[in-house]
Amino acid sequence: MQTTSSSPALCAIVPVDCVLNHLPYPYPYPYPYPYPYPSTFSFGLSTGSRRLKLSRLQAGFWESIRSGLIKNNSTQVIEPTSSSQEDEEPLPEEFVLVEKTLPDGTIEQIIFSSGAEVDVYDLQALCDKVGWPRRPLSKLAAALRNSYMVATLHSIKKSAGEELTEPSNEKKLIGMARATSDHAFNATIWDVLVDPSYQGQGLGKALIEKLIRALLQRDIGNISLFADSKVVEFYRNLGFEADPEGIKGMFWYPRF
Amino acid sequence: MQTSSPALCAIVPVDSFSNHLPYPSTFSFGLPTGNRKLKLSRLQAGFWESIRSGLIKNNSTQVIEQTSSSQEDEEPLPEEFVLVEKTLPDGTIEQIIFSSGAEVDVYDLQALCDKVGWPRRPLSKLAAALRNSYMVATLHSIKKSAGEELTEPNNEKKLIGMARATSDHAFNATIWDVLVDPSYQGQGLGKALIEKLIRALLQRDIGNISLFADSKVVEFYRNLGFEADPEGIKGMFWYPRF
């Protein structure tokens, strides 16, 4: 189901309640924990983060954000209680999220990157696929250039017998999310999208989780976004809370 | 009333700032009723569609502004100008200066944050936040004793208000850290600060201006043209600290 509402935070992603049910192929995992089939996904922010929520100081929302006391360190303190050893290490800028072998023998890798150059034409094509109205290319380029972080998902396919790094292999942009920030306290996530033919696999979830993790590693304590009503639940499942302490997101003369 | 809000702190919601002006002065904050007409006349398009399409540009804002009586709206907002000038009973002249391009002394800002009761933040992070904000709008007070020039260095220039915005320089901006010195509140200065900041952002073609408002000041921002949860869009935070 594609939601056609154009949300800055989420568009064209099917809210995924349980990632496990959407795995079509058994595939090995890049992370060091045992899970053959059915696989247990760990996108780096698992139950450890929920324990984190409970253990956080009972302070007023803005006070604790302003005080900057909650740093990346406290996040890492909790993470040893999770089973994922990977959480203690910095997130690499680019890595394989998923690898699978298709019925015809083709191998497909889904690559996450937080530092990749995004071709603005590729992005425009992806925005078309999810049904967003066209935006001027120059503005798209400026938005990418001036985002604090741009996270992408690319698909690389290689025919059986070839190397994945060969230029003839198909590398396709299939997902993106970006965040603006003041590089110190606050970040806001905009423009989250996943290619409709890749939806329903937990990729949007992974994209956001990795983006969040990268932001936390840079000590950005306040991560916000504006979610279309249809996808509020999706983000809630990722740890986002709407209107905490009655704080309201507001827009200046939104166009109705 | 002080609340720690990223968008608004330590500003008394001002219903009608004219009631708070001790001296008769003609204020023009640049965004009069023309903008309310603008709201009605905008295309009936879905919220995000019209933002994404980037169709609503600065031009359309200016088209409407011709219907307003303020000629100043058609000209670019100067980077720095006198917002208010008043003569105090003892003959001292005080000017409130708005600026969108001023350097902000991080120690001055820290002192102002203390005054409004915000918890301390590391100075290096404050400096980084200022440096990496798309726009930082400030209010300074300059006082000169009767008979002196305002530009003399021994005149008191004080930071009394600030608001800043992050942006992707193309589509979206989010306003953070709005504050006004408590002894200058209740005069419409917070309102002016936000109005001028908005205007400066619009002039740079940033069509989507957002913020997160503490519940106590939602009404304040509503009066400035902000709308909460348009079309059910919710502001959300990742694991807010409660």
C-alpha cells in the first residue's frame, strides 16, 4: 500500500510492523550474530534503546536537551546490555545491509551509506516513482548539499559469476533520507523515501535507524521530524513520540 | 511566564502588542494583514505537494504584499535596522536594533540564556549551533545618554533577544531557540523578531517554515500565522527525555 501523501518525513513506505514476515529469501547477515532462518534483524537500535528510554533521567524534555547532558556516551553505556556488539563501534559510512541471491542466480546487495554523493537525477527519478510532485533540480541539489546528513540505500546486482564491483553491474538508488542540523543540538529528518518495488522489506526502518544512529554518534541529542498522519505509527515503532509534553509542531501558513 | 521551548522561551504571549507600547511609535513589522489574505488566496493543494513543487515562491508573496499598504514589503529586508527608538524619562535614548547578519558573542548568548532560566549548555556547542544555523536573528539594545552619539563605543550595546533557524537552504527551515530578555518582554519584540526572521527566510525562497512550540506558547505562534498539525501532520521526537 502506497500512501500518496507527501510527507517530508515519510512517503511511500509501508509501515512495517514486523520485518521478519517480509523476508522473501533467506540471506546471510553482515553482523556477527547467529541467525539463519528466520532471521533476526538488528539494525543497531534494538531493545537496548527501549531500555534506554526507561533508564533516562526523569527530567523535563527541553531542559535535558538544552543541558546537553545526554550525550552519545550514555547511549553507548546502555548498548552493552543489548546483544549487538556492533553498537559499540562507530557506524561505518557505507556497508552492506542485505545480501540475497535471486532465483536466477543474480546476487543483489542493498548498500547503506551516510556519506555517498547522491546523483540529483537519480533522486528526481526516485521521487517520481513514489509520486512526489517535481521540484526544481537546482533546489534539490542545494537541499542535498546543505543537509547535515544524507543517508541512502543503493541496490547492486551482479549476474552469477561476475564481481559486484564491475561497472557493468547495476547500481540503483532505491532509498533516501536526509537530515538538517545545527551540528550541535538539533536535527530534523526530511524527505524519507523508498522505491515502491523495495518496500515492505524493512528497508525504510533500517534507513531511519541507521540515520538516527549516525546522528547520535555525532552527539546530536534532539532528533525530530514531521510525520504525515498515515505514518505516525511507523515512526512511533521506531522510537519517535508525537507531541511530547504537549510540544506542537507548527508550520507558517501551510498551503491548503 | 518562562518555559523552555526550542521555539519560544521566556516570551509573554502578546495578544496585541500595541497595548504594551509605553511610547507612541509607529511599528511596521513588515507582515501585516496582507499575509492573512495570502493564506486565503493560496492554491487549494495538499500541503506537502505544494511545498514540494516549490511553486509557491517569493514572487507570490510579493504579489499579495502589493495589496497591503506597506511599501517596505516590496523591498528586501535590510540586514540590520532600527526596530524601535524611544526616549526614556531621564533623556537617554534607547534603540532596539534588529539584525539577521550579526555576529553573536557566545558569552552574551550564554548570559541571556541564563536570564531566561535555561539550563547551561556547553559554550563550544552553542558556538557550533550559531555557526551552523542558516540564519540567526538578534535584537540588541543601544543606549546613549542625552547629548552623546549612539555610535560611541562607551554606549551600552546589549543582546536582548535572539532566534535562529536551521535550513537546507532550499525547501525547509526550522526555528529554534527563541528568547527575549525578561526585562524587555511584553513589548512585542518577540513578535517582531519572529516576523522579521520569517520575512528574511521567505525572501530567500524558503517556503516551508516550521518550529516546535511548547504548549504554553502555541497560541503566540498561532497569532503569528503558524498552524499546528496541518492536515494531521505530527511533530515527533526520538525518545524525548522525560
